[in-house]
Amino acid sequence: MNFQEAITLIKQTKKSDNSFIGIFFRPEDKYFGYYTIHAPELDDSEYISISCEGGNLFSDYGEEDFYSLDDVPEEALNLHYKSAEALPNISGDCSEYALFKLFPDLPNPDDIFTNQEKSDFIKLVKERVGEWGTTN
């Protein structure tokens, strides 16, 4: 489903545990990330939160950001979203480990040591994330 469909579904169901995840990969800087759309348990039933987690592959550092519907990045609007219930929990994982959970056919990051192995992993990531799809 696209971004707007996920927002509509969250507003219709008004369940705090209803969330959707859209993933992206930027090959130019080897950055994997994902947006999570959810309605946290607050008094305002119309409030929807969008969070983003991500980082460069094989880096010790990651990023986390939060948005409202008024300031959501354009990048998030063009992703394909899936129900978080249908996916493994990847929150807080390094990028390569999150990818390994989402796509278990990828090589285990614990077994990747050389630059060639990293390069091969990145090529597979491009294919898998591309198969996930975007809405544009």
C-alpha cells in the first residue's frame, strides 16, 4: 500500500498497535532506512507519528528521526508500506542486521569480512529492496 492508504487505514482503525513500514536503500551512500507510520496511544485520536531509522551499511552508527503529518519527508511519501505485524521486529538493529531479518536469504552479516563480501551483500540489497517496491 502507498503512504496515503496506510494513513487512511490507521485513521479508520484507530488502533495504537496498527503500524506500517516502508523501506528504502540509497546505493550512492549505502544507506538503508525505513519509515514507520503509527498512531501512538495519546488522547488525540487523529495524531499520527512517522519515525525513520537507518544508517550506512557496515557502520557502527545509525540515525533516528520523528515527524508529524505536517513535516513528513517527500521520500516517505513514495514508498510501498507493509503491515509491521507481518514483518520481523527490526527496530534498533544496525542496517545490515535489519536487512538480514527482512530478507533472510541475504548472507549473515556475522559472516561478512572482506570488501568483496560487503560489495556482494550491497548488490543483493539493491535487488531485494527494489523488489519490495515503491509506489511511484
